[in-house]
Amino acid sequence: MAFLSIVFASGIQYLRHVGVSYRRWLALLLTIMIVPVFPLYSICMVKDTIYGAFCLIFVLMMNEVARTGGVILRKWWFAIMMFVVGSLMMLTKVYGIYLLSAIGVVYLIMYCKAWKEILISIFLPVILFHFVYLQIFLPAMNVAPGGVQEGLSVPLQQTARYLTEYPDDITEEEKEILNQIIPYKYWTKTYEAKLSDPLKKHYNQEATTEDLKAYLKVWWKMFQRHPEVYFEATFANTYEYYDVDKISSLVYYQWNQYLQNHPKKYKDYEYLMIYNDEETLEDRYIVNQLVLAYEKMPILSVFATIGLIPWLLIFMLLLNRMRGRGEFNIALLLPVITFFICLTSPDNGNYRYIIPSMYAMPYLFTLTLLPKREK
């Protein structure tokens, strides 16, 4: 909570530094105070909260790069700061490596004169994270790598929906290939249109690269037979990320008691067990109801939706372009890439996946309203 407060406040101070008017930064402050997602996730103990804070710092640094025409990249203290923040992004959430790599490529094209600083501040942390942290440090600490299925939410959901709608339109050979990836009965038994985790947990961890290649060939053949099913599956698993009429659940008012509910299995982890305090149950319920009431208020409810974000991004991209501030669109890269990553995520409309964009959006929107200034 203290860390997020410092980051949010420092961001507002930066806006004052670049010329945002008193009324606008006060409106930004009130937004962060009142819109429930900001205070509620500041007390939610998930990695996405801290990751989102690091992303907000990085986004504001990217705005400074655009504001100075890349000149600030030549300053050693700024390069070191980008190196540190970028490293913390990846250490907090692994797909930060894809964000930094994409941003680094764009920067090399846009600000080629500062190529040495870009290599040090963006590509060096990517290299160290991939080759030293993932390939050397984690194996040395006996940390198991994530399964290949983590990146297969989209094709697995498409295949499962195909088998649900056309169970007879598949050959015995294709069934056998699918069985090597996930036991055949689970393809339809565990399929949920908005969540791929129940299906992915049955992925065969002993499946070989050849098995995966064979599956992808079957996946392509099935697409050619019924392409509409694949679009339906993708839409069903992503629509909350761009639907402004769908209120996504953002309230956590109880501790997750998974450990407590399995005392024998997790008896060695009693020090991690935090119990819900019955004395504050009524207070938590009242807060929960207030948030739910906010989510149903006309006009205000739209600010409680994940689906607002991509439309705001499109608005900002076009507004910058129309006002001759196209270079500032580079600062929007992080939330844009985050949105497309969410479209491949296992859970439809999960607030914590979009937290980096949610944190950055009020700041970026306020910065977009600034007039064009001479360098």
C-alpha cells in the first residue's frame, strides 16, 4: 500500500512537472482515490499489483522519452533507472520480457542515435533475465519451469469447443493425436467458454515436441473444416476485455482460505494461514455492497469495466495523431501490448491481468490532453 501510494503520488508530481493544469491533476488524484479498482487492489496480495506499479513507472519514463525526443535516453542515470525498473517488471511477471523486447525494437528504430543506451537499459535486462535468471538461477534453486500449455490457451479452447459442437466430425487418427496432448474425455468434459485453466490442468506434461507438432496440424485441419467455431471460442474467452457493458468482478473482501481448508495437506505451512476475522465480516460486507452499487451507477459504471480500456487507447492514439503529437503514441505501447496479451490469457475479463493498463490509463489520458509544445 505504501509503495503504491508513493508511485501514484510521484506520477502526479511528474504530471505537474510537464505542465498539466491544477484541475486536471486534481481530477486524476480524485479518480485514483474514488474508482474502487485502485484502492482495492492496493490491499490485494497478488503479484499483478506490484507489477502494475512498475509498469506505471516505466510508462511515465516512456512519456519522458517521447517528450524529449529521445534525448533523455543519453543520460546515464535515466538508462540505469530504465534498466532497474525493466528488470523488476520481468522479475514480478515473466511476460514483461515480451513487453520490453517489443519496446526495445521500436526504440532502436525511433531513437537509433541512442542505440548503446537502449541496448544497456532495455535489451541487457532482457538477456540477463532470460539466460541468467531463467536458465541458470531458477534451475539451480530447483524451481520447475512453467509448462508449455501456459501459452496454448487459445488453440486448446478452440479445439475443445470444436469437439463440443462437432463431436462426430473427427477421425480416429485425430482422436489419438489429441489424446497425446490431453486425455480425450477431458476435452469436452472440462471445457469452460470463459476459462481455460480446467482444461489446461489435464495437459500431458510428458507430451513431446513431436506430439505438439502433430496436434497443431490437427488443429489446423479442424479450423479448415469449421472456422466459425474457432472465432466463437476466441470471442467467448475474450469479450470482457473490450465490452463496456460487462461489469467485471473486482472485489476481494475475504482471504483465500485454500490452505486452511486442507490442513493435513499443508500442515507445514501454518505460518501462511490467515483467517477471516468474523468481527469485521459486517464491515467488509458493507464495503462490498458499496462497490457493487458503484458498479451499477449510470455513467460511473463504465469506469468499473475492463472493456473501456481498448476504446480509450484507440481514442488517445487518434487524438495524438490528429494533434500532431504522434511521437507520444510510443508511450502507449505498453498498455496496447498488454491488451493483446490479455486476449491470449486463460481467463476472460480478469481484472488483475489488465492492472498495468488500468493503473497507467488515467495518467496517459491526462498527458494526452496536453497541447503540442515546441521542443
